[in-house]
Amino acid sequence: MRLRNHRWRPLLAAFATFAGAVTGLAVTAPAAQAAGPVPHYLMTAFTNSSESNMYVYDSANATNFSLLRANAYTPPSGLIRDPSVMRHTDGYYYVVYTTGWTGDTIGFARSADHTTWTFLRNVKVGLNGSTGSTWAPEWFKDTDGSVHVIFSASTTGTAGQFRPYRVSATNADLSAWTSPVALGIAANYIDSFVVKTGGTYHNFLKNETTKYIEHATATSLNGPWTFQGTGNWAGWGSGLEGPALVQLPDNRWRLYFDQYGQKRYFYADSADLFSFGAKTELPGLSGTARHFTVLREDAGDGTAVPTGNRSLRSVNYPDRHVRHRSNLAYVEQINTATDRQDATFTVVPGLANAACVSLRSVNFPDRYLRHYNFRVRLDVNSGDGAFASDATFCGRAGLAGGLSLESYSHPGRYLRHYAFELRVDQFASGSGFAGDASFTVTSPLG
């Protein structure tokens, strides 16, 4: 065990400053936290500019998406078209993606924080080897807990007759898969996206002959499928592909799709998956993002953080405040007028997500608190997505009273002091971490 000198304090002082936490009792880990407010919507996409780099976006409302990280993942070889994202029971995020225009593999990568990704493996799914094409894999988790990837394949390459197949995970770490099973859809359909409501499977897919997105239902994942909407059934026109669904908090469904010929992205909403409204263009994504999926996450408590000029006082060291000194952040005693200025920040809507917050220095208004290699520092806003994410924190119920601030770019890591240096560290059980990661928002000192 690593001991910290500032832990050795009189017992009465410890009781007085832990704001209700009982010394020596473990603090239960919070529920798995989202990377933003409740809810938030995580998107993975490839772009018009690159088929080999994955971009990660996030949204608080499923409409306005902000770039979290460009080039968040590049596979060791091949492409990363059509990345589909899910969060597995092990807490990791996984993407599955198209590895090439031709071939018989799908690719897998994993991330603990959804912005830093690690290649796992390419999985062969057969269907005529290098002369075939294997495209648009999508995650589907059934209500019995089974995990599937639904993909489109042609045995004769890019000009062939595509049809949907599925493979199913046979172990918990998603490293072993069944042989492909046809979904029972006729040839020349591609880009299947499946959801299940009640006992009904809904499949939204592209008719490769007519270029319309159509809708089929079944009572089994293997069919038989009945087409409920064909041709221009929804009034969206042709030249559409890449359908992806997410359910909104009011139980409506939002269907995203790409009008690829015009390089424009749209969505349309439905209360029942049978009747949809008119298509609406997604702001900021047309001409950039291509064939994405959106993952809704509801974890996190969305604690509000007061905005305006504020100071942050340590819960377990109430004689110390968060301040910057020589462009690094500390929890220190405040004595001079300069100290008071350095311990005052303007709390503004988060640079990466307006439902969270960023902390801007009042005496250096072009600088924000951000973490870099998990050490918190005061840096000039560079204007890029990585800086915005690293300078954004989401309010959580205080682990030991007051409130706590979770890193937006690294969910599960909290703003905390260690040896009085401010850091962003992984949650650890125990009242020590809880006290170090809890703060009281006060009136501005400076």
C-alpha cells in the first residue's frame, strides 16, 4: 500500500471533514457511468474523407452531434467502413466493421472509454473467400442475452447479389462465432439493421435494386420475414442506405439513414416502427459522416453544476481549494489575492457536450482546466475535439458529499486530488478516494 503523508491527521479532523462518510468503510462503486449526461448518444462512423479511420461523435439529444475524436481508430490493415458500436456486459465498448471491398472477414476492436480503441481480431465468416464481399456488419443483442452480428454478403464480389446473414457469439469475450446462417431474406438486399420489440423482429434494410430502405418483420430472427413497407412507403425517396435505429427516452424510435448520392444524412421518427414522419437533415453531419450507428446510454445521474464564476473547495480538506499554479492544478490553501484569482473559474457549458461543464480561468480566459496524461493542467483552448473532450467534466452526486466531476473523455475517471495534485483517476472503492474526488461549489474567491 502506498501511504500519503497528508492522510495522517488527527482522528477528530478526519471525522469533521469527510462530510458524512464514515472513515474506514468502503464506498460502493457508482453505477457504470455514461460519458456524458443522462441520456447521451454515442456514434461511430467512417467519413467521406477516409475509409480507414473511425470518427467518434456524441450527442445529448440524438440530433446535434459533436466530434469527440477524429481518427479514433485505424485498423492494422484494411478498411473500417460501416462501424457498428455496442457496449457489452464486460463494460467495454466494441465495434464491428467492414474490412474491405472484397473478402470474407469482419473486424473487431474494443475500447474502455469509447475514444481509444484496440484492434482485437478479424473473424472469417466464409462465403467464398477473397472473391466474395462481406459488408455492413451490425450488432444485434437479442432479449435472451445472445449476441449476434448481422452482415450482408455476396459470393461473387461487389457486383453480386447481396443478402443478409448472421453469426452468433459462442463465448462471453466475443472471440468465437458460429458459421453464417442466412436470415431468409431474398437476394439483393443489403444493410440490415434489426431491433426487437415484444415478440417481433423488425428489419430495416436497403433494396439494392430500387435503392429504397424497406421494412420487414418476423417472429424469429431466422424468418420467415414479411415486408411491411416497400418502395417509397415512407416518402423519403430513393438513393438511401445505412439505416440505423435508436430508441428515444419517450419510447419513440429514430431511424438514421444516408442519402449517399447527395452526401446528406437524415433521420425520421416513429412511435411504432410502422409509420414514420418526414425525413429531417442531421445538422453538421451531411458531407462528413458515413454509415454509422448510434448507441444510447442512460447511466449517470446528471447532477447539475452551478454555472458562472465559482470556486471548488475540497470536501475532505475544507481549508483547501482547487487552483492553478504555473499552469498545473492543485488543491491548496488560499492566502493571497493572486491565490484567490487562481482559485476562481468560470463554469461554462462543456466544450464537448453542453450538458456537462468546462472550467475556464477567470484571469486567463483563453485557458481551461483539462487533463493530459491524467494530470490536470491549465491550457489554452486549441479548438480541437480532443481538447474539448479532455476539458469537459460531467456532474455526479458527490462520492463523499458535495458533488463529483467525472471525465467526459474517460468515463469512470474522476477529478480528484492526490498528494494535493489534481488528477483524473479511475474510481477506487474506499472513503479515501471518495473524499479526494468530492468538492463543494462555492461563491468565487476572486
